[in-house]
Amino acid sequence: MKRIQIILTFVLLSISTFPGCTTDEPITVVSHEVGLIANSSFEVGFSPSLYGWETNITDTSVIHFAKDAPVGGGLYSVWLKNQWTFPGEIKYKVIPPNGTHRYRLSVWGKAIRTNSLPSSGSIMLVLKHSDTDSLLSSIYFSDSVWTFVSEIDKLTTTTADTLLIMLRGNPGQFTSGYVQFDLCKLVKLE
């Protein structure tokens, strides 16, 4: 998209230099992608925020923010602790449009060890239909550097459905540390 904007800017600047040509008319570049998560970078303005996200716990030792983000991710990322009984977890609910559509789920993640035990976390996409939850996708993170993952799924949904995007620290008994997430996006492709 950025490349298209650069090319469009170059073309507009070139046209405006020709006699009799103006660029006074607004030009709109239409993207066919619709982002479904309002707060994908975990900040509003220049402040950390979980706006739109739900948490399973209010303990800031389990869920809080780190002033560390991947390139393009702003200033902050969300920080989720690995904890055996109640790992840090946040989720975002999306009411999908009816019908069959392709979606791209993507996120940046980074796992940080605090002792000799491994650290990891996961992103999950869950389809909630009535009282039934179906896990559609699950991706685990264990890299100690910012790592990007992306997955495309084709889903058929109805008015009774909700999509849940869940980010969590690893609930395993033999883990420690925490995981950071940023730029979590669910995009409707078609």
C-alpha cells in the first residue's frame, strides 16, 4: 500500500507540473482491506491502552505494557506473563459480516525469559457460535526477537457468530517470563 501511495504521489506531482493540469480534485485510493481491530497497536495517541480489548485479570504484574515495539508499532506493546494457573490473556471480539470471506490474522510477538525455563505465548482465532467455541487458528511464539506471523483463513459466518482474537502468555507449568505482542490485526480481504 505504501508503494502505491509513493507512486501515486509521484504521478500527481508530475501531472501538476504540466501546463493546464491541476490536482485540485481530491483523489481517493480505495483499499479492499478492512481492518477489524480498532486498537491494533495497544496505544491511543502516545499512551499505552487496552481500548477495545478485554482482560481476564486486572493484576498489572500479569498484564501491562512495555515501552518496546517492532518497527511501525508505535511506542508500546502489551506484556503478558507466563503463569501456570492464570496466564495473562487479552481478547478482542469482532462481529463478522454474514457470508464467506477471507481474513488475514497477523501479529508481532516476542518472548522474554526470566530464568532457565522457556518463555512463549500464543495468538488464537476462535469462532464463537451460540455456546460453542471452535479454535480456527493458533500460533505460538518463542523467539526472543520481534517476529511477525500472518495467516489467511476463509470463514463462513452468520449473524449468531463472533470472532475472538486471543493473545496469551503460555499456560504451561514449565515456563516463565512473558511475551509481548504488537500490531495485532484481523483484516477482511474479500
